[in-house]
Amino acid sequence: MTALWIAHVKVTDPEAYGRYARIASEVIPAHGGVWLARGGAYVQLEGAERSRQVVARFPSLAAAEACYRSPEYQAALDHARGAAERELVLVEELPA
């Protein structure tokens, strides 16, 4: 089953977070991720507001988790630490 990578982000240091985003923009597709949403318009209905929403589809939950745990993504994530408040969840999609 495919899986979604869903991140809700409030950027606090745009320069550092920009470095993360540039690296992650290459790492996620290299691990099979396909961008579905990256910071577009949104409507906050519940919960803590995060100004940036990111969604990517992966071939499987295992592929999404492997991407997150990869040395390449962890190197990108080093730039996001302290530069944003983030929530990230990986979830299996229902079959079509």
C-alpha cells in the first residue's frame, strides 16, 4: 500500500529552513516520494496553526520511513532543527 508523508511546519528561521528544503527537495524524490502539496493555500480548521503544509506519496510506509531515516535526509534535517516547529506523520493510504 502507498503511504503519505504529512508535515505541518511553522518556519522560525527561513534561511536555515531553506537549506533543509533545498536538500529535502532532492532526497524525498530519490527515495520514491512524489510531491502532492508543498506550502500552497490551506484552511486551518483545528489544532495548532502551522503555515507550511507538505504532503508526499511514497510506494509504501516502509519506503517513507526509510527515506526519513536515511543519512541523506538526516543531513537535511540538521538544518531544520531549531529552524522550525514541525509535526510529521507517515500514514498508509487506503486502497483505491
